[in-house]
Amino acid sequence: MKEAVFIGRKPSPGPDLQQLLREVALGDHEAFAALYDAVAGSVLGVVRAVLRDQAQSEEVAQDVLVEVWRTAPRYRAERGSAINWILTVAHQRAVDRVRSAEAAAARDTKAALLERTPAYDEVTEQVETRLEQEQVRRCLRTLTELQRQSVTLAYYQGLTYRQVAEALSLPLGTVKTRLRDGLIRLRDCLGVTA
């Protein structure tokens, strides 16, 4: 086996991240500064690989390192190395950011679609209107000729009772009676409850 050749000084093995995390868990600011210097580049690299945006990556990497400061007491050495724990936190935060951005985009898209969607379904409304019109026509056919003429003149042409009486050359009382009887029959035919 060949031995590694180093030009210049032999690189130092680096700080003991596990020990630094223990000290950070106790609130040691100097230990956190040393931990930060040791892992910040790796954290940024993991986050950048997920987010692909430098500004967001820097922001999330900063959040990750603050989270490491706050949650250092949760680190358990028996579950993995310190660097793996830190980089797992970094990866999870980066994925959370992507999901958050996707959810926000989906909400914006949904809101935009809702703004363009009519408050009611026009086709359904038209169908219901036509069905109602057909039902009214069918019920009008059940009236006597005098009732149908009186209702049509009063409600479709907007004539007063007196004008209907004059148009049909009938006494006003007769027209009122025929209108009342016709409207009662229409109400019953249409299934309207009083």
C-alpha cells in the first residue's frame, strides 16, 4: 500500500466535533465558534446541493447552524457521528425549504385559479333556468284560457288589473277572480308552498 504524500505541512486531523458538540450543549460560545468554523463549509455544500440558489443556501445554512446551537443537547453519539448529525439537520432544513416554496407556489396558483373561477356554474344555472321555464310553460297550459290570458297580461306584460280588464273587455272583479284562481293553480302545479 502506498503512503500518502503531502506537500508542505501535513494536514491536521481537525477538531473533535463530538467533543465540541458536547461543549456547545453546555452553552460554550468558543466551542460553537470552533464547531462553526469546522462545519460551515460542509453545511453550505449540502444545502446548496438541494436548493441550488446561493442566497437561499446561505440563509438556510445560517439557520441550520443556529439550530445546531439550540439543539446540541439532543445529539446522541451512539446514533452517529457529529458531522453526520449536523449534515442530516442541514439536509432536512434544505428539503423543508424546497417543500415550503412548492407549497407557497401551489397556494398562489390555486388562489389565482379561484379568482378566475366564476362564483357559480353558468352552465348549471342555464340548465336550471330552462327547466324552470319549461315547468312554468307546462303549468300555464293547465289553466283555462281566461286565466292564462289574465296571468300573461298581468305578469308577463306588466299590465295592472284594470288594464287587463279593459284589454279582455271583462269586469274588474271577474279579472281579479280569474287571476287569483290562476295563480293558485300555478302555485299548486309548481309545488310552491305558501
